[in-house]
Amino acid sequence: MAKKKQRPIPEINASSMADIAFLLLIFFLVTTTIASDKGLAILLPPKKQDDVQVKLKDRNVFTVLLNSNSQLLVEEELMDINNIKEEAKKFISNPTKNEKLSESPLEAVVSLKTDRGTKYEAYIRVMDELKKAYNELRAEHMGVTLQKFLELENDPKQLEDKEAEIVKKYEAAKEAIPYRLSEAEPTKVGG
């Protein structure tokens, strides 16, 4: 038997492979967009050293409880989330001067309490409905549409460009109907 001649194993020049991999990595980093989730735009109050106990009359507190099953209990009655905005507006403004509703918008406080297992989506829906109630009341106080009020609220630079009268109405509406939402259980007193 004749011995076969061994062929040399062909080599691949890999000297530029690292450069190509590096360039591909840079290309993908530059061309892809990274989605960033945004949270709620809520300004938290500064941390207080001492616990302050605020005593409120029972009639001035609009109690909203949201359990882990996304069931809503408003003033000790089951309610659909879609109805909370109108009930909150009625409570805050008290147009009929009902003894069971708030004394005035300045005194009204919305107390929202949730369970540990409350779904985030349900919590956000309730917060949105409560914020809508305040925004609609403020728009009515200004005598403008909700859309116009939200434009002013979302773009404060517009206020600088507008006439002084609309700025005064906007500030007056915010003072007359302050956004008072408590996520801690307030202490109630009878009356």
C-alpha cells in the first residue's frame, strides 16, 4: 500500500473577525431604540420628620377603597370604576348643599386606600378618574372646556403668552378647587 500524501489543513485568516464583530456590535447599539417606561408624573411631598395628625370632619372625607380583586367600595357602597368620577364631582362641589357631602371644595378630601394585592392597572384607572373629576370641576369654575383647561395645565408656557385674565381664572380655579387626595387613611371626627 502506498502511503497517501497528507494535505495541509487550510487555515482561515481570522485576524479581521474581531474587528467585524466589534463593528456589528456598534451598528446594532446605534440603530436600536431602547424603550423606557415612564411612571406617573406625581410630585411627592417632602419627607416630614414628625407625623402630623390631621383631623377632618367625616362629611368632608370621600372614602374610596380598592381591594385586590379590583372591586371598588366608595362611601361603603360597591361602585363601578366608571361611575367614580361623577360621584367624586358631586361630593367635592356639593351643588345641592347636601349634609352628607363636603362642606365646600376647600374642605373636601378624597381618601384612597388599596390592598397590597391591588392590581396596578386598577389603581391607575381610579387615580385617573379622580384626577378627571378635579380637572372637570376646575374647567367649569374657569368657564372653559375641559380640553382648554388641559391645554393650559399641560403647557404652562401657554399661560405666559395668554392675556392676564385667563391666568387669573386658572389660578383662581386651582385655589377654589384644590387637588386634595390622600393615600393614607385620614383620622375622622364626627360632625
